[in-house]
Amino acid sequence: MTRLTRYLKPYLWMILLAVVLLFVQANAELALPDYLSRIVNIGIQQGGVESVLPVAIRQSTMARLTLFLSDADKTMLLAHYTLVNQDSPDYAVLVEKYPALAQEPVYVIGAPDKATREALTPTLSRAWLAVAAIEQIMADPSKAAAMGSGFGGFDISKLPAGTDLFALLQKLPAAQLTQMKTRMSEQFAALGENMVTQAALQAVKAEYMALGLNAEKLQTAYILRVGGLMLLLTLLSVACTITVGFLAARTSAGLARDLRKAVFEKVENFSGAEFDKFSTASLITRTTNDVTQVQMVTMMMLRMVIYAPIMGVGGVVRALGKGSGMWWLIAVAVGVLLGLIVLVFSIALPRFKLIQKLVDRLNLVAREHLSGMMVIRAFNRQAFEEARFDKANQDLTANSLFINRVMVIMMPLMMLIMNGLSLAILWVGAHQIAQATMQVGDMMAFMQYAMQIVMSFLMLSMMFIMLPRAAVSGDRIAEVLETAPSICDPEQPQTFPTPFRGVVEFRDVGFRYPGADENVLCGINFTAQPGQTTAIIGSTGSGKSTVVNLIPRFYDVTEGAILIDGVDIRTVRQSELRDKIGYIPQRGVLFSGNIESNLRYADEDADPETLRWAVDVAQASEFINAKPEGLAAEIAQGGANVSGGQKQRLAIARALVKKPPIYIFDDSFSALDFRTDAALRRALKQHAGNSTLLIVTQRVATVKNAEQIIVLEEGQMVGKGTHQELMQTCETYREIALSQLSMEELA
């Protein structure tokens, strides 16, 4: 996969934008459990009261609170409040908000910073509890027994009924007041800071009610406000998810398009040597299935591989903030999950790497079966081919089923881990709530963070399972893209001289196929002149097609050189060289479309007269005119709806449309009857007589009138001359000729 990263450069801005949006999305989703915790803890349990520093407090209550504060805390607290009375400029507004302001002055808070709030919260919480406790005693003297002698050194239960304890506290000596504060602080410390704060918040709520505020409205307003923020965060997360999905889809689809294009263009430049290395079935699989695998993983990586770690790390940090005493639950769950993932990987990874090879094999068998259907039927080998296909199909199916079985086992186990973790959090969290060390909302948030952490590891595990197959696919694609064609254009190309004549010269040419131990051609020397026919004949496997395939540089010579008009063909551009050649392969290849589109394949701008001329010379007019559509008649894929002879004649006509100075006929008359063969050769001599004609054939009748005949045997020239000369001087040619024609026909 890393070998293909350079193809992601055009989409770098999309990837960076997707990463930024994933950070935004992750932070939005990580904030939701915290807001839920606030709704439960503050909105429901605390009635919407957020802090022990009230937004407003009666003057009398403030006086009572400050009795239990140090001078420094008292000064800090009063510095952030403003006393509002009937003479204040905003009295009319505030009295509607706080009706108690009509009876007595009210302190209204300013804007204390976070540090001030944190510094005052512990001491102010204890002060609220102390005030609330004394107010309860004043309301119900029977509760005074709980204070014992801690109230200034005497038993407050013995005080007369209706005694104003706060007025009494103000008259106490400093030492006795300090002693009482210390005693009460010890009692509150035993409760724990969280419980003290929660109890103090109830006292603040009571103060709000005394001010004339609607407690239900206060609670509802808080829940709606926090709930609204949650809704906005959810909408932000949804927007980020949609945008990231769009960017990931565009990036992955664009990457797949570019890879397919790059592979196709690379394959177009392959020589025969590269095609010998990669099978057609494998190249098709690499261009389609392998690219699809890379596309899918790229999209998933942009959506999960970056997102999951953010969620995992962020979830751990936030979970520890909500319940640091339960971190070990997440650690155990993640440890078990990682062990499960490692186990699955060790079992499934080798099978994932095998999938693409099995797909290659299946495509190869299917391709051979479809292309060789007529032969299979002719030999009644359908059962054999079905068994061969079933074997490839069963191997792929068995491998896929094994992987799926592993995955089927993995998912329930992961769900078991998640549900077990939830149950453990509820169990441990319930005990901490009972001990007042955790609130219900915090436990709920911790559970959600734990699920997010586990889901992050689950997403990563799914990616790690998909990555091996995609990595294999990426390597297979990169293998094609990184294969340097053995035939390339020169850095400083030459050009053919003008005017171009088309003299083809083989100068001591030798050739061996890549990886072969011996040459298949040795010492080939001849010159093909324009206006003449040079025929190459020989037994099967003698190297006839190899000789002519060297001219368009389908392969490069191993030894010697091939020159056209005195210029080595390796020193000119391949496009310029092939522009001078009309090549008709041994097996006529037609493309899906119609007859006209196949003819225009040689020259898109050819006029109708040229097309008609080419068809007439190629002896294809008869069967084309017999079709109602004429040149518009449909051609099926591979020319499956025309005969072999018709296919060859259309291939010849296509080359004629190009009107090149050099024609190469690689056994292109093999499917023609002798009458059509003779008529075609006469027409070629008449209409293309100024061009250089090179004809590969096994028919002596086809080359009998050629100006030059090259005879090959086991890759070597064993004869060169005219028909009459070779009958006298070349034993190999004479044997071939006598095996086909009688002496009278050869005369």
C-alpha cells in the first residue's frame, strides 16, 4: 500500500480537510457524555443549580455564611458580589427577577473566574452546610443534640427556645467561634468533599426559592440549555460525518480511477517481455479487483483509522476524569480485546494474503473456458472443465468461509466483552455512588466513554483485518506500475530521413526471449526493398513471426540491428516507427463496434472513399455488401460474429486504410481460400505496389511470385532468393514446396 502513496498527492487537501473534520467530529462526540452527565447530576439531581456560589443571595444569608469563612475567603467572596437595594439603578429590573429584593437587599454575583470558584467551593460548601444545620436547629431544637457541646463550648440544646443562634455566634469570642468551626469541619470532612458539595447545592437551591425564583423553571431552563448544546454538537458531528464520508469517497474513487488509468497506460507500453511476465487474467484482476480493494480500504482508513485513535485516546482521558477509580475496568477490557485481535490475526492473516491468488486462478480458468468454448465442446470436455472450475471455485470459497467463520466468532466475543464491561461499570459504580464518591451522571458518562474506547479498538481491529488483503492488492498493483518496460524511446530520438522510402534491413540479427538460455534467431541478414514483396517461409517454430515482430519493436533484438532507411529503429520513437507500419497479426483482432469503427481504428479521419477502397482491395466487399447495414454492421466483442476469413480480411482492410509505406502480413492469409488469397495478392500488388511488403506464410503458392523469399529453419536463414533459385539451391524450401504442390504447379 505504501508504494502507492504518491497517487494520493492530488487529494492531499481533501485528506487534510477530512483529518481536521474528524478531530472536530471526535471532540463533539466525546463531549456528549459529559453533557449527559451534567444533565443527570446538575439538571436532575441538583435541580439546575451549578455552583455553591449563588448568582444571587439575600444580605441576611450572606451575613450568616461569612460567619464561617476566614477573613481572606470572606474578602474574596464579597469582592465578586454587588449589593443591590432600592437605591440601586437596576433595582426595577432585578426586583422582578428576585422578588425577595423588595423585603431586603440582595447580593448579585459578578463574573468570578474559574480559579476563584475552585478556591472558594470547599470552604463555601462547608459554610452552606453549617448555616443549613443551624437553621434546622432553630426550626427544630430537638436536632441540637447532634451538635453536643460543639457550639462555642456549650450545649445548644439547653438554650431557650427561639434563641437566634446566628446573633449568638456573632457575640462569641473569636477563640470559641474558631473552635466551633473546627468541630464542624471535622464532622463535614467525614462525609467527603463530594457529599458536602452536593448537600451545599441543595442549600443554594433553597436560597433561590427564598429569593422567589421558580425551582422547576430553573431546572427546566438548565436541562433545555445543556440539551440544546448536545443537539448542536450532534448536528455538528453529523455534518462532519457526512462531509468526511463525501471526501473519503471522492478521494478513494479518484485514487481508484487514477490507479486503473496508470495500470492501463503502463500495460499499453509493455513489450512482449512484460506480457510474458504477467498473465492476461492476472492483469485484469489487478486492474479491477485489486484496485477495488485499495479503494475500499482507502475510504475506510480515512473514516476509521484516523478517527478511532482520536476517540480511543480522548475517551481514556475523559473517562479518567469521570471515574479515576474505575480505570482498571477499561484496562482489563482493552487487554482482553487486544488478545482476541492478535489471536484472530495470527489465524486469519495468511488466508487473507491468499485470496487474491485464488481470485487470479479463478479468473484464469473462467477466461480459458470462455475463450476455448468451441474446442471444449468439440472434444466433449465439459465435465473436465467443470471439475477444473469447481476446484478453483471451491478453493476460493473454502478460504473465504474460513475467514468468515473466524469473523463470526470474533464479533460475539467482542460484544460479550462490551456487555461485560458495562455490567462491571454498573457494579463498581453503584458502590461508589453509595459511598458518595461518584455521581450517577458521572457513572453514565464513564460507561459511554468506555464503550467509545472499546468501539475504537473494534474499528481498528476491523481495519487491521482488511489491511492485509489490501496490502497484497496494493503490492500487486505496484508491481505492475514499477515494472520498467524493456522497450523505451531514446532520450534523444532520431527521425527517419525525408522522403521516407521504407527499406527494411536486418543486419546480423540475433534474438532470445527474456529468461531463455539460447537464441531463437541467429545471424538473420536480408533487405526488404519498397515496391517488392519479401516473403518469410519455414516450418512451424522456425521463427517466422518472431522475425517480423522485431520490426515494430514488440521485442528488441538481442544482437545486431534492424534498420529502416538506414536508421536503427531503436533510435527513433516507437510512435514514429509504428506510424510507418501497417501490421496485420496472425490472429485477426477486431473490437466491439461496427465494421466502419474497426476500419477507422487505423485512421479516424479516413474518408468514405478510402474505406471503400480498402474493403475492395481486401476482398471484403462481397460479405459486407451482403449485410443490410453495410459498413454499419455490428461487430461483436473479439469479432465473434464473423468467420475467421472475414476477420482476416477486415484486419487487412484496416491496415490498408492507414496507407503505410511498410506492410507486415504475419500469416494473415491462412484463413483465406486459394482463390481469395490470389485475388488479394494481385490487388495488393496493384494498389500497394510502391510499399514494402513483408509476408509470413507457410503457403508456397502465396510467396511463389515474391521478389525475395527468406527460408528459416530453427531460427537460422537457410535460403534467400526467388522461388526458382530456392528450388535449385535450398533443400528445406524444396521439401516444403513439394509437400504442398506438384512439380507441374511449382514450375
